Amino acid sequence: MKAEPIATHGGDRVAAALQAHAVRFVFTLCGGHISPILTASKARGIRVVDVRDEATAVFAADATARLTGTPGVAAVTAGPGLTNTITALKNAQLAQSPLVLLGGAAPTALQGRGALQDIDQRPLVAPHVKLFRKVARVADLAPAVEAAFAAAREGVPGPAFVECPVDLLYDEASIRQWYADAAGKGTAITDRLLRWYLNRHVEKMFAGSAAPWSARARDVPAPRVPEASVARAAALLSAAHRPLAVIGSQALACADAADRIAAAVTRLGIPVYLSGMAHGLLGREHPLQLRHQRRQALREADCVLLAGVPCDFRLDYGRHVRGSAKLIAANRSAREARMNRRPDLAAIGDAGLFLEALAAKCGTIAREAWLAELRTRDAAREAQIDRDAEARGEHVNPLAFFRALDRIAGDDAVFVADGGDFVATASYIVRPRAPLAWLDPGVFGTLGVGAGFALGAALARPGAEVWIVFGDGACGWSLAEFDTFMRHGIPVIAVVGNDAGWTQIAREQVKLLGDDVGTVLARTDYDRVAAGFGAEGIAVRTIAEVEPSPSLLDRSR
């Protein structure tokens, strides 16, 4: 590989490493500690997208990672800039999203001495990332970024962090002058000792930086399930009378394999439920896909395949699967494959590639009577939703609203879910059109992902129709980012279910404790807030205003 020219500053080494990994966007909130990374990224053709909250930057990086398979990148300044990312980092870790967070830090010689925004960042960040790399030499900047990209992708994907002290990022002449000024010109023994120490420190920082170097991306192959496990899974499914599959986000860790995975599921021929990022894997309508009464189906199935799905609270810690059923757990994580319930077969490796291998091994497993029974049940539930959607009241019926949205949204639509009640309703009515067209927080259940996910999705899928489904509580985290959307020309369509409260919480709280304290919001005109940032704000107060409004799409682009 051709060696890079001598970098003008350390920030350019970081940018070169990003460029080598085909990074197209760096999400950030600016800070002096990281300015050289941002300017160098821009100079190398990487788009720098600045937001209004550091958490949004990480959520946006998370979204690009989920949709492309390439780790997303966020860069934040030291101290509070970094602490603001912790929730978003943890969400990415639990959702198994590969991203790289670049964090600034105080000058190396001043750390621990009360410098601006100087804190020990390792204890705060290390529990939430796969790799924490604190760089001490300019020559190590690019290799640290390369290691972070590899760590983010290998095994169970997740976030990685590189700490880049500010004195490693600016040009060598300026930093040497800065340290020379700090050393002073005194002749006392303490002054001379300080100069000796700082000169020695600077030499260590820049050691090796004049040598030829190159930035490169490491090959990180996806882990494959052993052939023996594939053969055993095929035998278990072939022997079943009522086989059932549940496919989750991890099955799409190899984003570029989504179409092949969908074809494999179709070839297998067994009924399937989709969750998380797997929503839309089989398109809008597919004869094998079921949407309702999953718990009952799991209790009736005699062989259950969990592909990238752990037995956590979403499956009642494994109790949704009846005890006598054969359980196959395909997962990159051995711990998750065995969580709460030991499977009959733990197929450790990439769940999506496992589905491909399984379909090739056993072909189609047709159980028409079982599938017909499940589809009849689904149809009955759909009919009930239609009847419920006809109810009229003072405000918009959310069932009717989402039925309309599902009809109006384009074939290239990407849906971002951020909220409680309103989003829960959307999840069983709105039908993603294609693989990787549904983004929700994942197992952590984090509110506030909406703007960041939409920002990442719109940039990863230029020209796509991006919808954010907000609860009125959740949208509070994202309102300021309408400024970001406008400044960067990011077309998104946000719908807010405005019921003036944290209703999902209030429902149980009032029932159990008889008090709605802390759950009541105002019926705020969020459309006017968005308009204040320059966006188009539309208030819909009756269901009659929903259907005749396809112009909403035109005005939002």
C-alpha cells in the first residue's frame, strides 16, 4: 500500500484512517480538543455533520452502521462532550451496533492537573465499549483508529473508543512551541528540570512520526456457525410438525447480505416473526411472515429457531417458548444464545449466514396446515384492528392514522421509532417495505434516538423517504435537531403522537398507585416549534385531515 505523505498534523492521521475505512460521514459537536480531526476529515472529502447534542452524534453513527454494516463515526470533545454520549454508547453496545467514537482529551502533560475539561475518561467509557484506546504518541493515532474499526466489527459487534489528546492532533511546530513557552526561560534548577522534562515528553510524543506510514482497513470476516451445528439444526427443523422462527437485529449484522438472508428464509418455508432491525426483511407482504400473537404461536410450536434473538424480557426470559419444544439459538454471542434458557442447539456464529447455510442444507420445510392456522389468526387480528380504527373521538385515532401512513409512505421509506405508546401501535401496523428499513433503539429501550437515527438514515440512504414516529415525550430530546436538519438539508418527515403525557407509564402508574404525578405533559404545538427552526409544521387534529394530505410528503422534501 502506498505510504501517506507526512501528515501536517495528527488530526490528518486520524482522517486518513477514516478515509481508508470508506467513512463518508463524521457526526460531531465541535470542540477545540477535536478541531484538527474535523478540518482534516473535511479536507479528505469526508462530510462533517455537526449536531446540537453529542448523544445525537452517536445515535446518527449508530444508524449508519446498522444500515450499511460499516462502523459509523462520531467525534466529540473532552469532558462533558464525552459524558453526554454515555447513554447513546450504551444503547449501541446493547443493540450490537458497530461504531467508532473519537474523543478529545486534555494535553498529555496536563492530564490530572486541573486542565480544562480534563477527567479520567476510561472509567466512564470502558464499560460500554469493546475497545478503549488511549493514544500517547502521534505515530499511534492511525493504528489506534484501525484497531477500533476491527474491534467494532469482530465477533459480537459494538462500539469502540479512541482517546486523542489535543497535543497529538495539532501540527508539530505549534505543539513544540507551546511546550517551549510553557517551560519558560528561567535559570533556577526547578526551571531547568521542567524544561528537561517537557522536552523529553515532547520527544516521546513525536517519536516515529517522521517515518513512512499508511492507513489501512483490516479484514474482519463474520464468524460462521460450524457445519455440524447447521446439519443438526436442519435435522431438528425437518422433524418438526410446527416449526417457527424468530429473527432479530443481529441476523442483519452483515448488512450487505440482507437480500440473500431474505431469500434463505423464503426457501426454508417455515413461519417467521421479525423483530428489531429484522422488520422489513421479507418486504411489506410475505406469506411466511406473521405479525400478531407471537406468544401464542411460540407456545404452540414444537421447534423454535431464534436467529439473533436472546431469551430476554421480550420472550419472558424464555418462558414464551414451551418447555417441550426443541430450541435452536443462532447467535454470535455464546452468552446470549444460552441466556435464561439452555437451547437444544446453540449455533454460535453469525445468525444471518447461519440462515443461508441452513436453507442450503435442508431446503424447504413446508408445513401448510400449521402456516394456514397462524395466518388465519393473523387475519382475524388485522380485521379487529380495522374495526378499532373506525372509532372516532375528540382526537385522531392512532390506529386509523397508522393505517393511513402505511398507505401513504413510499416504497423506499425508512421508519425511525422513538416513543412509547405511539410507537408500540406503529410497530404492529406500519409495514417496512424492505430489509433495513426500520430503526428502533433495541433492547435498551432508549428514548431520544429519533433525530440521530433519522439523520444517519437519511445520509446512508440518500433520496429515501425517512419518517420519524415520535411520542410527544420522546420528541423533546430531538426538537433542537430540526436546526440540524435544516442547516444540512436533511429531508425527514416527523409525526408526533401528541396525547399530552407519558401515557405508557401513566397507564400502569395510575392503575397501581392511583396518581399520575410526573406523567403529565402539555398539549404543546410541536409543529410550531419545528416551524421556528425553519421546517414545515403541520397540525393534524382530525382523521379527515390525514388521508387527503399526500402534499405533506412534497412539502417535507
